Amino acid sequence: MERAGYRNRSRFLRDAAQHYADAIERGDLASLPDETDVEGTLVIYHQHTAERRLPDLRHSDGIDLRSSTHACMTGSHTCVDTMHLAGLAGSIQQAVAGLRRSEGVDRVIFVAAPTRSSGCC
């Protein structure tokens, strides 16, 4: 619990239960049917040579880019782009697979947003 950054056991258990329930309900991106609407954050660690692939993703069909950031991580000699997006699971799966096959891309992670019936937005 402490290694995960939690000091409060109740919050840790609450977050773990929400994560587990979401995983049971939806599964991960790879297990979702192609036509499922999904929102989340795509994290791409890459070298500058891979940046030419990112505009294709920003303007692809089936993906709605909400926000993106770029940062140079000088300590690890890599760049990182984060993209907050929504779209069809199949379109996002294809984008992730294409990026993972790209030269100069070190790591690609998609974190699906938890589903809620009510909340802030």
C-alpha cells in the first residue's frame, strides 16, 4: 500500500475496488469489442525520429483527440507525448499497435478512463 503511494488504507481499498470493478466490467483495451466507445490517455515514449507518426494519430478516423502534450525527458534521453482521447476501441487498438511497430517508439501505454454514472464532467 505505501509503495503505491497511499497513506490511507481506506482510499487504497476504495481505489483498488473501483479499478477491479472497472476491469471486470470492461476489461482492458485489447479485450473490448471494436465498436465500443472508450476514453482515456495514450502515453507514448519515443525518440525524435518517431515524431513524424504522431500527426497521423492526431487526425485519424475513429479517434477524437481532446488534448495533447509533449515533453523532453532529458534524464532518460527520450520524449513523451500524452494524448487524451476518445474513440472506438478498434481504432485506438490499431493506433497503439501501429505505434508499437514504429521505429524509435520505446513504449506505448493506453490507460482507459474509469466509467462512472455521475461525476464532475
